[in-house]
Amino acid sequence: MLSQLTVRMRLIFLALLPLIVLVLVIGMALNNASRLNQSFEELFRDRMQPVSQLKVFADAYAVTIVDSLHKYRAEVFGEGKLREELAAARQRGDQAWKAYLATDLTQEENLRIDRIRGDLQKVQQLVDRLVGQLDGGRLRALEPIAFNRELYDTFDPLGNELEGLITHAAA
């Protein structure tokens, strides 16, 4: 068959064959790169970003709020600053929590979330009650051992559940 072709046609055929193979290989590589990119986006959206959102939520509630209450009681800052810190922490935490809940969640995550919701409600009730004690310096006057016991007895279950959820989500 090739013997019937002119030399010019043979050269064109020999040049086109590798080009066609090259175009096919490039097309397959681009397709694989696109699938890899989609897989990475899914991994980021479904695993990495939720862990980051949980970290922001945990830091806002279990770190910033507790730290702010202690700083107020130690007179590092005043009532206005405490109210500002608590409001900012709650807003930051609630936004991160809402964003986390909007992700695709597993059955195990949903079970943990139900427990966290109960713990979070207790934390929010305690914070509201403590803010109510700001007037007249009653919050600063609370006995330290009783204050710390109530604070950590309320916040620790939330922190422990969040730690478990973060560990599960990162796995």
C-alpha cells in the first residue's frame, strides 16, 4: 500500500502520524488533569475547608470567649471591651459553624453535631448569664473557684466534642 504512494505523501503520512498520536496524548493528559483538579476541589470542599471552619468555630468559642472572660475578671480590660470581644467571637464562631453545617456531612458527623448543639446551647446560656452579671461588677466579684468550675464544666464538653469532630473530619 505504501509503495503506491508518492514520496511526498509518504513523508506527509510519516509526519502526521506522530502529530496525531501527540494530540491524542495531550488530550488524554488534559482530561486526566481536569479530573485530578475536580478531585482536589472535592477534597478541599468536603474535607479541608470544613476542618478549617471547625477550627475557627472552636477558637471563637472555646478559646476567645474563655480568654476574654478571664481577662475581664483580671481587669486586663473593661466591660465595653469584654462585650465587644464576646460579640465578635460569637459572630465569627456562628458564621464558621453555619458554613460547616452547609457542607456534605457524614452520618457520624451528624451524630456528633447533635451532641455539639446541646453543648453549644449550654455555653451560650452561660455566656448570656455571665454578661448579665456585668452590671455592678458582679461578674468580677464571683468566687474564682466556683467561676472557673462552672466555666470549664460548661465549655469542656463542647471543646471535647469539637476535638472529636475535627479529628473525624480530618481523617
